[in-house]
Amino acid sequence: MTRWIGFRHDGAAGFGRLDGETITEFTGDLFGAPTATGRTLPLAEVTIDLPCRPSKLIALWNNFGALAEKLELARPEAPLFLIKPANTYRPSGATVIVPEAAGRALYEGELGIVIGKVDGQPARDLSEADAMAHVFGFTCINDVTSAPILKADASFTQWARAKGLDGFGPFGPVIATGLAPETLTVRTLVNGRERQNFPISDMLMPVPRLVSLLSQGMTLEPGDIIACGTSVGSGPIPKGANVEIVIDGIGTLTNRFE
């Protein structure tokens, strides 16, 4: 397993391989053939940045059996999703300012699939058999939602606006490669208290099928992220709270919400 991290050091952005508390710096294309620079940096001396810059973050709805059962939702035949814009992205450690207009913000701990590239070929119209070759790795995501905005208008559920506010899509702290996603568990802690704990094996559409279906007619670019959806336990974020999304093998995404 390799864990890739983005960072800022002395005002410059970089990326590298995280080994314990030390970063081995690389240069070039993370999703191509990055080259080690020969420099190492202590994790404590850098500011954690985004591990990649997605052209799009695809966020799933109704993709876990336990939540579908609780809400009495039918199993979807195709992925139900929205796309979160780049203004939502924040790295681990960043403070998210919840605007007054958002009202009550909700946390949603999720696994993120990070798309790579294979022999320069785009991830489009993939079969399930080919889908995993286009998965570079996995990350942690907090798919934050404004509850009041979501259903403010009875004629239209405002998914994009409710989930598209500044800072409402933190992810990181790393991209971990070489993991078997079906073995992972997502935990969400609010001020240290566990609020969510659910297995990825409960996904209605497992990773290969999800990537394959999303790629039908829509090119998935290197660095794009698919937020796999959340399960039971989503709830409000108190003002001033620290929210942690924990996935063993990846790490802990931590953000303070003001």
C-alpha cells in the first residue's frame, strides 16, 4: 500500500509518499510516472494540502443497504448522483466556515474512489472487468449538506446548492493505493464521539460496478473522485465542532466547522 499526500512547504505546493511521519517528495504526474526528488520532509513541518485536484467530485445517493432499508428506498437501477463543484474542496486540517444562509449543516462520512489512468486511455464506457484498473486509490470524504436549503422549495429538491457551498466537500488526507475497498469501514466522529460506523461491503453498487456505470457516456478524468454515498448516522454539525472521517488504511480527515 502507498499513501500519497499533497502539502505546502515554504509557500510552495508539492506532493509525496507518506511513510509514517515522513514525506518522500515526488515530482511530475501523480497519475503517470512520478519521480522522487531525493528530498524528505517531516510531516510536522508541512501544511497538508489536497492530495489531488479533481475536475469533478461525483456524490452518490442511496448506495447503502442499511440506509435504504431505514428510509424505505427502492434499490436504484443506476447510480443516483450529483456533482460537487471545486469551491467545495478543502484539505484535512482546514477550517470550514458554514455560512448563515446554510443553517444546519450535516456531516456525511464517505469513501472516495480516486480515478487514475491506464495506458493513456480515458475511463469511459468501461466494463466491470476493466473498471478496477482505472481506480488509482481511495480517500476519505465529508459530503457536507445544508439541511434547510435542501428542501427549502417544495417544487425542487436543491441537491447541488445544498451540497455545493464553499468548503462543503473536504477530502483527504491522502490517497491510499492497494486497498480492497470491500474490507473497509467508514467511521465519523464529532468532537471525538462516534456517530457513524458502517462497512463498505454494504454498498448497493460495489466499486467495480459503480465505476463502470458512471463511465457510460461520461469520461472519468485522472484525479476525479467518486464519493460512494453514506449510510445511517448522518447528523448535524454543532458550531465549532471538529469532525473526523476515519477509514483504517487511509487515515483521518479532520476539519473544524465554524
